[in-house]
Amino acid sequence: QVQFVESGGDLVRPGGSLKLSCAASGRALGIEDMGWYRQAPGKQRELVARIDSGGITNYINSVKGRFTISRDNAKKTMYLQMNNLKPEDTAVYYCNYWPSRIIYWGQGTQVTVSS
């Protein structure tokens, strides 16, 4: 059984940076496509970035050039480096497979961008 645990969220000022981590327990992380998702208050959860087993990445337009998704399969960990954060990036961030699978949603990690 795989479990994902997100960490690294915090309160940060606009223009600041954070690095989120997603640690996977259970089977190996390396053979499946993965994604970072977020859910802002009052909004639906959305895919922010994804990375396939070969390291190919995709981002939504609003984070292109600011966020970088990466993975370390040996450590069973995925990362999201977030730079130049904006108030509209405020949300709970989750990791999951891509496409997402309901049973693997974790608690997420809160990112708040505010001055």
C-alpha cells in the first residue's frame, strides 16, 4: 500500500520561495507519472505540475517559469520548488499519481502567500 506525505508548506511573503516535498512509503515511486495538485479555499482541486517516469514535466500556465517539479526515485520523494510566490498560489498542496487516484490523497501541506 502506497502512502504520500506532503511537507514544506509555510507562510511566506509575495516574491518568496518554498520547496515542498512528497515522501512515498510502500512500493517504489519511479515507474509512475506523478503530480502536484492544489486546492484553494472555495475552489476545486487542480493539477499544478506533473512529471512522468522519464522526467518529462508539464505545468499549468500560471506557474510556468516559477515552479519546478522534480523527483528522486531512490529516495521515493518528489519535490516542488516554488519561486516568486504570489498570493494566488495560496492553497493546500497535495501530491498523487497522475491521473490522481482517490485512495492516495494525503493531508496536504498549507502554503500561504501574504504580506
